Amino acid sequence: MSHRVRRLGALSVLFASTALTPAFAQNAPLDEIVVTAQKREQSLQDVALSLDVVQNAELDAIRGAAEDILALSARVPSVYAEGSFGRTFPRFYIRGLGNTDFDLNANGPVSFVYDDVVLENPILRGFPIFDTDRVEVLRGPQGTLFGRNTPAGVIKFESVKPEVDDGFNGYGKASFGRFDTGTVEAAVGGALSDTVSARVSGLYQTRSPYVENTIPNQPEDDFEGFDELAGRAQLRFEPANSDLDVLINVHGRQLRGGSRTFQANAIAPGGGIVDGFDRFTATNDAVQLLDVSNVGASLKAEWGLGNGTVTSVSAIESVRIEARGDVDGGFGAAFLGNSQPGFIPFPAESQDNINDHSQLTQELRYNFDASDAVNVTVGAFIFLEDLEIESLSFDTITPPIPVNGQAIQNQDTESYSLFTSVVWDATDQLTATLGLRATAESKDFTARRLIGPFGSGTLGPVTADLSDEVLSGDFTLDYAINDDVSVYGRYARGFRTPNVQGRIVFGDVVTVADTETIDSFEVGAKTSFAQGRGVLNASAYAYETDNQQVTAVGGAGNFNQLFNADSVKGLGFEIDAYYNPTDALQFTAGMSINDTEIDDPNLEVAPCGAACTVLDPINPATGNARIDGNPLPQAPKFIANATARYGFEVGSGELFVFGDIAHRSSVNFFLYESEEFQSEPLTEIGLRAGYVHNGGDWEVAGYVRNLTGETALEGGVDFNNLTGFFNEPSIYGAEITKRF
């Protein structure tokens, strides 16, 4: 049976079962989904923007098999993710907007907010998901309450918080599976006194290398193994007879291994994966290294003042990384007559390090009722970051593999914002929201090349001073037709601050992109049905960016370039659904269509240095590909996902089966289009089945991720040969959980 037939069969079974469920209908209302998308607790159905939530059984399932944060890819309509750094540096895309840049200074349009703290550096964003209450995805510009670098949207992670009203509680979980994949996860917390509570949680994940290096006597024998340790400690103070609520959060992570394995000439000329490809073997002659550590702390304080609440969030984050890999994905070099597999013009082995980093943030806001009909939020935000990046290249074919290129980037960023949001209940049915945010930001950047490969010599210091002042915001009208149906219209403006690309190990130019802005129009409907047993939300949008920041990655020049396109136009829609036809049966489903188009008649980029089939017209004067009219890279046009859970009583417990499926259409890897550097559609299926005893005090389950063993390209390296990297293989195992 073909992969395509299996995919269509799985989708049809799952969606057909959804269609049949009304026959089982009983009174089993959905639990209210509470979110903090607007920095205050609200029901999901009361938030007038395109918003989805991943939590409970779905979150547990997709995290099976020690999955990292990339497991969220295609689990929410309009959301896609990929990464070339393995278990860190996830690159997320919402409604097609993202950044393919692999530089450790890359700046994306999707903001990550973890327990009220924005995580700006791309390595911080790889923090693992554990002891998590929910993940909220806010689609579309969020330029008022979240501000800078949110033109595509925000992904918010909310960990489980300690509660004074809770007794002693927690859980312990252990799992083991294919490739010696193991997880140990635990949390314990509760009230320490009438006014103090605490919660401590931790995660350890491991996997043995499962990709064998076929070349003997090389620096690395096997690839894709890892060991990861993460923890979080929270202490909460709620003094008696006081409105004060103080939460201290300290967290950290240590990761060894888990690099992405690049495989030379795995892409067939003309497109697709080469015949006979074996995802469990590689032919590498370079060192593979991934070493990540980060630590952070935050202090959140809330206290009553007048008719409202003051909130202060102070945080510090620091991260270090050493990441080294075989970029050409193969062995040897053609000029030595020993390259394999296939033609490799020259070896490429590089390393990127964050040697020094600190991020300080402070937010202070006041939410209050100005009258019975008007709620106001006013606030200020400060962001300070110091960053030092080191880039190295190596002479792979000369023992003992000496460094032959070295460059240093230093960047200091300061950003200051003032914001306000006013919500007016004009009538019992009509609500208007107006938000504004003023931001002033500056960046001081310096790059130096200390060692130049191939005799290129030293360079620098090369400097760039970037600054801008931007006004962003939103305006929304929300109309409640009745208790079950509301409709809304929303205009939003977001922005991405000026950025710089300074990877000058190989190139001599530091490129700069000016501020990017986006104007987005969205209409939507929020509905509940079947007496509260179902929710169906839909949204449609159209946006246009001005000075869209894009990155030309790789190409014949083997260096990244950052520049502005005139604009990008996008349009599409999303549907999110939750349905519990009975106490025993639950469904979620979603789908999206996202269409993006680069609008710049004069824009061109260098195409692949490898022998690929470029589909864009070539400028004969420059040899560059003209990309006007192309879709954005890594932007699947179609995404669909669904989950289904069924349980039935057995003795004093419940047997259950949970299935999930995620599908995305084909993606193009780079700004130019070619037959080779793209991925065919991908559908991945997961299953989880087990027994829950006595309402959940303990659980035993078996799981499988990527059930059908689909092998798909996630990205490529285009400057040397037809190198690719791939999704994770099928992984299965068993898990036991004890709750108390």
C-alpha cells in the first residue's frame, strides 16, 4: 500500500468517526477552556481573535517518545515548525510568516512567551515542555499587549502553578521505548502554610544514537542520541487579608546531543528522496556536537489597587550553546577523488557558539475598571539583551581538523514600550476594543573576522547601529448574537524591529533589514453547540506587510543575507473544533489554508550552489533567481489535524484509546523555488492506549509516534550538494504514571 493511500485512509477513518458521533450524544458539556491571551483570565470563547489551545490528553500524547517542542508543528491550524539544530532553535511559522535563518542572532515574527516572560533568543525557545497546563497559540499580529516581533503571532506556555488552596499533590512518570528512548518526569507541590505554596518539577529525557556512521575511524560513530535535564521551582506568597500575590519561578535546562544529522545527496536530482535511502545510516567525516545550557528566573507580583490590579513581571534569562556539525553531510571532497555519497565539491564543517548572553525584561501594567462598561489596561515594558556569538569553520580533511575560520558577533539591544488597551461594552451585545503601543528600540552591533578561511584574511570591526520608533495596535468589534454565537472583526498592526545578519566567516558583508510592519484584517465567529458539548470557531484573514524581512540562506555564496522585500500578501482561514458527544468520547479537529505571495518585482536571490533545477526566471546579468510572486519558504498551504479519545469503564478504572493525526501540504525550503529543495506532503499519526485506575491515581499506557514510519524532508543545505535532513522515525514504547 502506498504512503498516500495510508495517509488518506487514516484521515478518512478519523474524520468519518467524528461525523458519526452524534448518535452517541449525551449531556457531557465541555469543560471551560480558560486562557490568558489578553493578560487576564478569560474563557476561550470570549476572546475576539483567532486563538487555539493545546492541553490535556493531546499535550500528553504529542510529548510521548521524548518529543521536543517541534511536536507542536501542524498540531494547530496555520502553525508549522522545523529546525536544523536538532532539539533546540525551533523555527516556527504562523500563517506562513517565519524566518528560515539559522544564525544564533536570528529574529523571528513568532514570539514565545513562557510563564509571562518573552524568550527572544532562538535557543531559549527550545526549552522543553513539562508540567505544563496548556499552550496557547495567538494567530495574527499581537502588537498591543505583546509588542515587538509579533507580526505573525504569539505562542504562550503556561506551566502548572502552585496553589495555597491545594493539598499536597503531584505526579511521577516514566517511559521507555525504541532506541532506548527514556523519560522520567515528576512534579510535587501544594500548600506549605496558609499563605505559602510551592511546586517543584523536573524532566530527564534520553535516547541512544540510532543513525550509524558508515565510515570507520571517524570522530563520530553514531548520531541523533541525546541526554536532557530540565527543572523548575516555584514559590508563591499570598499573605492573609491582602490582595498581594507573589510568584517566584526559577528554571534551567542542560542538553547534550540531539544534533540534526545532515545527509549528503539524499535529495534526488529532479526532486524527492533518492532511491535506496536509509535514514538510519550516514556518511560523515566531521564532529557532531550540541551542548546547551540555560538558566532563568522571574518574579511576578500582583496586588489590588483601586478598581483594578497592578502586575509586575521581572525576569532574567541566560543561555549558552556549542553546536557543531557536518554541513555538507558527507565524506571527503571531489578534488581528492574520495567524496561519498555522490559528488561533494568541498567539505564544510562549522560550529556556532553563544559565549555570553543575558536578557533582562520588566513589565509593569495596571488593569482596572474605569466604569461599569469600560475596562482599561495601561503598561510599560523594558527589554535589554547582551549577546556574543562565535562562528567557526574547520579544515575537515587535514588532521587534527584545525580551525580555519573564526568570527565574533556582539550585539546590545534596548527596547522600551508604553501600551494601553481599552475594552468598552457599548451594549449588552456589542464590545469594542482599542489598543495602542509605542516602542523605541536600538541595537549596537559589531562583527569581526579573526581568521579567514581560504586565505580571505581578517575583517572588521564592522558595525551597525539600528534604531526605530514604531506605533502598533489593534481595533476589534465583537458582537454576541446570542449566548452561543458571537462574531467579530479585527484590524491589527504588528511589527518586527530592525535586524542585522553578520555571519562574516565566509562573506564580507553585514546586511541590515529595516523595520517590518504588517496590517491585518480578520473576521471570525465563535460558536458553541449541542448544549455546550461542542465548540466550533472560525476565522478568515488578509494581511499585507511593508518592508518584509527575508533571509537568503546559503545559496552559491554559502552565507546568509538579510534584506527587505517590498511586501508580502497573505490570506486564508482557520477552523478549530472541540466536541464531547459523551463522557467517554472526545474529539478535537482543525484545519487551515494559508496563501502567501512575495510582492517585489525587483527582488532576486542567488540560487543553489548545488546542481538543482531552479523553477524561477534567472536574471542573465546577475545569475540570480527572480522571486516575485513566490510563496514564503516553509509555508505549507494546507494544515489539518484531529484527535479522538474513547474510554470505557473496566472495574475501578478506564481503558482508553487516544489517536492524533497531523497533516501539512508540501513546503518550499528557500526563497527561490526548485524541484529539489522542497518537501512533499506529510501526514503523521500517533496512538496511545492504556488503563487509568481509580480516576487517574495511576496509569499505564503504550504509545507510538509516526505510526506509519513516514520519512520526509524537513529542510536542505543548498550551497554544496543536495543535502537534506529529515523528520523523526517511528518511535514506540510504554509509560507508567502515578498521580497523588
